[in-house]
Amino acid sequence: MKNHYPGLLPKAHLWADVALLNLSFFSAYLFRFDGFSEIFRNQYVNLLLFANLFWILTIHILKTYQFSRLSYHFNTQLGKFFKAVVIHAAIVMAFLYLSKQGEAYSRYQFLMTYGLFMFLSTVSRAAAVLFLKLYRQAGYNYNRFAIVGKGDLASLIREFYGERKELGYRYYGMFELAAQEKPVAALEAFVREKQLDYVYCCLNEISDDQIREIIKMGERQRTQIRLVPDFRGFMTNMATIEYHDMYPIIQVNTKPFSSFNEQTAKRAFDLVFSTIVMILGAPIFFLVFLAIKITSPGPVFFKQKRSGRWGEMFDIYKFRSMYVDADKMGLQHSQGDDDPRITRIGRFLRKSRLDELPQFINVLKGEMSVVGPRPLYKYDVDMLMEAEPHEFQRLLTVKPGITSIGQINVGYADTMAKNVERLRYDLQYLKSYSVFDDVMLIFRTLQVMVLGRGQ
């Protein structure tokens, strides 16, 4: 028989959290005051009532418990929950300070309440996820589904659920409309016989009129219809769907960081981080400045043309690590520790990556980002455009960076093979973006600097 308990899991989490909030409050009160004899005679009853009412309001506004079977993941649920807890705690704290009796409330009891609440709710979520995974893998709490279509797309849908038993979807066959005399009537009989919860329709094999009839059939049989467009071939570009009035528009992101939120987040991070480095790193800048000036004649800073976003050339800034007449030796790339062009202080600057500190000026000017594929010489650009034209053009859609995953794992590329290897690493960075990923790459770069592993 069909499952008739939609939305049970969100409701269970909601009321479990309400119960755990109250349990945490009473437990913290018991630890703080060694009993409940006075709890109903003092202001803590009002605090508990306010906390409960505002928790319901908070989760309603943030939609904390809106999720489906497919979107139910431990990390996402915990993230939504912690967001609600932080906002709730901030408002309750403001309520305490604004209250006439605010000083009478125990800060210890307040902190313990939220500490217990987060701990118990995290444990309950972990237990729920583990239980559901084992329960569904054992063959219980499953949804029945079939696929309308016989091609590769239908096989991909079947394989998706076959590899994820924990989602609780059981396959009941593929249905080919073209093989039936009365296709939709035959499909309806099949749905009724198998008592299907879902019917997946491969849109590349179904006409518009058939889709309309199938939707009406789903309404009659109380079966959910899911329409599957054939996105293969461009899903690697992270296609998203936007609604323009009532019309769904598929947007294929042909350039990374094309959404307003991603652009804003990345640029804001670049500006804040670069400003902090320039201010706090001022003494290091000054020491490097003196060391270069004392150890070798010539300018302190080095300016060179590099390829930026969309292939536009710009001047990159570095602390000079080579002799002034190094270009006369005719070498294109760094030759490692034995490179005769590098000064004594230059070797240290390269190993520690301190020579790249002035590039934060490029970041502030908007020519570079803190994290991104390294800016290349025109020579390297021409070489990669010949070897890997499509992949390299994707790198040109973003600003180059001071550090990158390719730079960390490969270092300076002095051969075609190393350039291509670094290209592969940098392409991984373009698949998804988050400030957290940038921070982790910066920490890995700091390790390289401290250990002196730069090349």
C-alpha cells in the first residue's frame, strides 16, 4: 500500500526540539538552583513561556523544518537548527537585558540551557538519520516509483535510487508509452496495480499532450508526477531554474561565480581579508622592503604583465626576488634553487611566498582575488590554449588569485605537463564556491609559507 505519512519527519523534529528546549531549561535550572521548589513562584516561568513562544516564531520565519526525503541530510539540518538557535538565543538575551528584572536571571542557567539544547538536538538528529538509513536499507518506509521512458535518462534515474538505498525508494519498472495502443490508460492501470507513489517522466520521450494527460491521471490516482528534463551535457555547468512569473527558465552558468550572492560574497571576502593583511602585515612589508634594498641594487617592487579575467592583461606586483638584469639570460621559467637569476634574499622570499604579498594591492584594485587560478605569462597562456583550449577558457572566466589549489599542490609550473596538471587542480575549484573553501585554501597556503615549501 502507499505511504500515507507525508511530513511526519519534519513534525517529529519540530516537537522533539520543543520538548528538548524545555528539558534543557528545567535541567539547567535544576543544576543551578538544586531543585524546583521556587520555579513557579519567580520570573523563570515568564522566561520559559517567552522562550517557547519565540522559538515557534523563529522556526516558522526561518522555515527550519521544511525539507523533503531527498533534502534530508544531517549537515543541512544541523546548519538550519544552529542558525535558529543563535537567533533565538540573541533575542532571548536582549529580552533579559531589557527586562526590569533582567539582573535576577542567572547567566549560568541561560548558557547551560542553550548548551544542553544544542547537544541534545544534535544527538537526536544523528540518531534519527542513522535509524532512517538502517530502517530504509532493511526495506521499510519506502516509496514505490516507476519510470516512463526506456532510454539512458531513465537508466540514470534508476541507478540514482539503486545506489542510495537509504532514501527509501523502491523501483517498480519502466513503462514505454510508444508500445501501448492507449498509452495513458495503460499507464493508469499500471499505476493502480502497483500502487505507485511516484511516476518519473522522461520529457525527451513524451509529447506535451501526453504530459498533460499523465498529470491528470496522477491527480486521479493520488500519485506524484515528477517531470525529468534531459540536462545531460550541461549539468556540469551547474544549471539552475529561475521562475519568471509562471515560466521556469533554465539558467546555465557558463561562468563560475555568476550569481549575485557568489560575486558579492567573494568580493567582500577579498576586500576584508586583503585590508586586514595590509594593515597587520605592515611590519613584515617594511622588513622585506629593507632586506631587498640592502642585499641587492635596484627597485624593491617588480611589475610584470600577466593574463587576468577574460584574458585581459594587467600589471602584477611582487617583491623583487631576481637581479635587475635577469631577463637578459633568456629563461622563461624559474629553474628552482639553482636559478642564477635569483638573489640570496629572493630564495627565502620565494620559499616563504613573501614575494607575493604586494599582490594584495592587485586584489584591492579588483584585478585579482585572494583565491583563484594563478595569473599566467602570455607565453603560458598561448601554450595552454593550444594544449587544452576548452578547459583553459573556463579558467579565464574568473579572476586569478594569489593562491590556488593548483599552486599548493603543484607549485610553479616550468613545463607543459606541470601547467596542465595545475590546470586540472584549478578546475576543481570552479565547480563550487564557498567562503569556507577559500579559508581552508588560505590555511594550506600558510602551511606552505611556514614550512618554506614554496618554489
